[in-house]
Amino acid sequence: MWDAFTRRRARLEHMENDQLVSRIRAAADVLRASRHTIVLTGAGISTPSGIPDFRSAGSGLWSAADPMEIASLWSFYRAPERFYEWIRPVAQALLVARPNLAHVALAQLEAGGWVQRIFTQNIDDLHQKAGAVDVVELHGHLRSASCLECRTHYPAYDLWPAFLQHGILPRCPTCSTILKPDVILFGEPPPYQNLRTAQEDALRCDVMLVVGSSLEVEPAADLPFLARRRGAKIVVVNFTPTPIDNRAEVVIQADAAYALPHLVQLLTA
């Protein structure tokens, strides 16, 4: 009886693997026929690099914190110390993380001309570290920080060691106000030019590849819908379902660090 159970499970796993390979092949066909492909990435692409996502039960960054109380612009104005207390372990993970195979695969697709531009909701620099060139950051980054009082900007790489190692909050050298990292908080609009570029590209692309995004945070979440309304084909690579799945050409529910390298192999074979 146990042998029969084992055989049935092996057949199911084989069927699932065959379906996954078939969907990756279908995605390769879509990209092969494309003239202008853009990519939208979210937190799920960076989880294999040791960076937690936001919404996974038990392990997501919001599983034990209310984002509006911790990571909103108005809460930062009110209690920046609380924000820094929350972001400290996150920043430690971000600053030591290395690109995984999914980041490398997207950089290879860009270098090979299969992808024209990468839009990311992540603040981890991993696309750039993997070698991608045309990366547009919709939610900011940790490379610089700003003073909300005197509006001065400062490079931030030298500020993080003092904070991470000794808990020293970064302050503006001019007015001593606690500096805000140049990441986009809730209640704060994304950089205007970056969002405009994303919307314009969504309107002109013929394929959008969505990787590791739950598509729950606006306005980035609307980009694939904008592209689809103009006739673009959508390819989704994400562990969990997304709101665009029923309109997508191909949906691959798998680890991006597994699926994207296979996609590269098919396109470059």
C-alpha cells in the first residue's frame, strides 16, 4: 500500500513538473515573439536572497506590524525612532544580500535584448548588483537619505554602519533632524518621473513580465492592467495568485530563481 502511495505521489509530482516546464516554454514563446518587453518585480524575487517579503503568513514583514503605524510618512514624522527600530533588521538583511539566480536571469535577458527595461518595487539594489542596467526604482532605495525639515539630500551608505552597529540615528548635519531614507513610505507618492516612465512603457510594451509581485500596492499594481488594456500580453511568475492571473497569457506559480534561469536557457539555446 505504501509503495502504491509513493508511486501516485511521484506521478503527481512528475505531472506538476511537466506542467511547469510547459508553462516556461509558453513564456519563452511569448518573449521570443515580442518587440518590447518590460518587467515589473516585487518582493518575491528577492526572498531567495534572504530578504523577507511583506505579506507571507508568519514570515512577512507585515505579519507582526501594522504598516500604517510603522512605515507611513505621517508615522515617520511623528515617531522616526519607531520606524528605525522596525527597519533595523530589514536594513541589515538588505545591505548584505546578494543577487540570486532570478536577478541574474533578468540581467541576462536584458543583455540579450529580450527585455528592454526593469521596473522594481524593491529597494535592495539587487537588480543592479546582478548586472542589470536599465532599472527604474518605483519605491526608492537606501543609497541616500533626506532631511524632511531643510530638504537636503545626503549619501546614506556611510550612515548605515553607525546605525546598524551602534543604534546611532542618522541626523541632518545642518539642522540635526533625523534623516529619512529615500524609500517610499505609505502616504508618499512614488518619484514622479519614475512612475511616468513606467506608465508610458506599460502603454507601449507588447509583453509585461511580472515577477514576484502580489500586485496589491498601487500605483505599481495597476501597471500590468494598463498594459493589458492596450493589448500587451502578461506573463506572471509568482508563488501565489495575483489579480492579473485571469487576464495573463501565461501564469507560472513557481520560485522565480528556478523558473527564470530555465526561461533564459530556452531563449538562448
